[in-house]
Amino acid sequence: MQYTYLGRTALKVSRLCLGTLNLGVRASDEESHAILDTALDHGVNFIDTANQYGWQKHKGYTEEFLGGWFAGGGGRREKVVLGTKVFNPMTDWPNDSGLSARHIIASCEDSLRRMGTDWIDLFQMHHIDRHAPWDEVWQAMETLTRQGKVRYVGSSNFAGWHIAEAQEAAARRHFLGIVSEQSVYNLVTRHVELELIPAAQRYGVGVLAWSPLHGGLLSGALRKLAEGTAMKTAQGRAAQALEVHRDAVGAYEKLCDGLGADPAEVGLAWVMGRPGITAPVIGPRSLDQLTGAFKAMELTLSDEVLAELDRLFPPIGNGGPGPEAWAW
């Protein structure tokens, strides 16, 4: 397993982050435990979840599922860098959502209880709260870090200017602030290259890429549809994008065949090689999908292949950061 530092911190995390959205829901309990055990055995020390995950059964279910796995012992909790999230509504009551100090602290306590742990390594704001002043947010996060319940703070789905605003406010309080940002990023969705990633690099914020295969679109969607084995590809984000990018996806799968590599491996390898990326957040539903992610770490894409991928899935504005008013 390869490791890197999380943003500007001294915390080492694996280059693959194990997302838990499917565990205990789209994957059986037995398969989910096997995925967790195998990931840990292969050195994956970074696990990502959220307080609302598992909503298909009930909100908080996934954290409870992880708590059961941690309870199995063997130093599982001690070995893992554990991230969860706060923002989305957990009930219909008005103060059970957002980034008020009340909700941040209450949500942390609830997550700790569900996972049966004393601390959260990375407590991530799942979305910007336009009603919460940064002094209120940082006051709550400072309280939790002083209490030892939170080690680091991250964000998710922020814009570049949100990162800048948050970090400047944290600096005024002499607080570490945000150390990671989790954004959707893959060959099809590249808008974070304009401002988010440059802002994160400037402020020493590691970027975690969620949906690195665009909901299965980049994992052999056309082949799976032809075989009748498509699951996520046949619905949601991937299905909508396939209507727009069918020709590019077809050429992409042909390119992958020529490389002798699975499309999912190529898509993950591309994300892992992008500037500013700490790790893709993978969400395997099976051991085979997890094994494919391990193979992606060993795959090096040539300059010629990277150029062809840019041709098939052009970066916004032909690449590079967002344009400034003028250039010297």
C-alpha cells in the first residue's frame, strides 16, 4: 500500500480511501465485513463514512455497522483513520441539520456513540452552511478538538472560495482549520480543476475524490449493459451521463481494452495521478471491485494515454486553473 500525508498535516493515510456507502446496504453483511477485513489486511488505513449513510435502512445505520466491525477487536479502530460527516438532516426537527454549533457538537456525540469510539480522526462538513458564520463553526470544532473527540476537520462539496474563506477565518483564531476537501472528481466531472484544487493546494488542503468512476460510468458501463450485469450504471448519475457521453465512453472502453486493463482500473489510476489528489474514495460492493482498486495503484498511464483521455473527456477551459483577470 502507498501512503501520503493528509494535506499539510503529519497524518499518513493510504492512497485509497475506503468509502462505506454500500456496506451493509448494497453489499451483504458478510461481504461488507470481508471488504473491510481485506482492505485493512492490504494496508488501507483510511475509512470514510457519514452520519446519514445507511438511510435506506435508517440514518446512522452505516456508522452503527462500522461500530460493530470495530467491536471485533484486533486493533481495528486503532489502525484506522476514520472520517465521518456532519450537515445533512438526521430528523425533521429544525436544529438537526446544518453547521450550527449545537448541531456540530450533538452530531459528533451521536456519531461517536453509533461507532463505539472515543474519537473521530476527520470530522468533515458535508456541505457549506450559508447561514453559519465561520466563528460559530470554528468555535464548535475547537471545542471538540480540545475535548479530544475530533483530531482534524475536513470539508466536502465546498467551492474554492469557501476553502479560502474558512481558512482565513481559522487563521484569525490560530486554529488549524480545514485539512481536506472531498469533491466529486473523475474524467467526466472535472470542474474542480478550475478553482477548487488550486485553492486547496494553496492552503495545504488534501483533496479526496468521491465518485471517481462517476457512479460506474467509467467502469465498463457499455459492456455491462450489453451483458446485463449493470447495476449502478443503469441508474442515477451514470445513466444520465451515458446519454451525453456514449461515444466517448465507447472509445474509452476500447482504449482500456487496448491497454489490457479494466476501465475501472484506468479511471482510478487517472484520478490518483492528478495534481493535488490525496486519494480517491472508492465504494466497492464486492471483493472483486476492491481487488480492482488495488490493481489501479500499480497502473501507470503514459503521456500518450493521458493525452487521449483528455481528448475523449476534455478539461473545462482546456485545462489549468480558472482564468484570472489578466496574466503577467
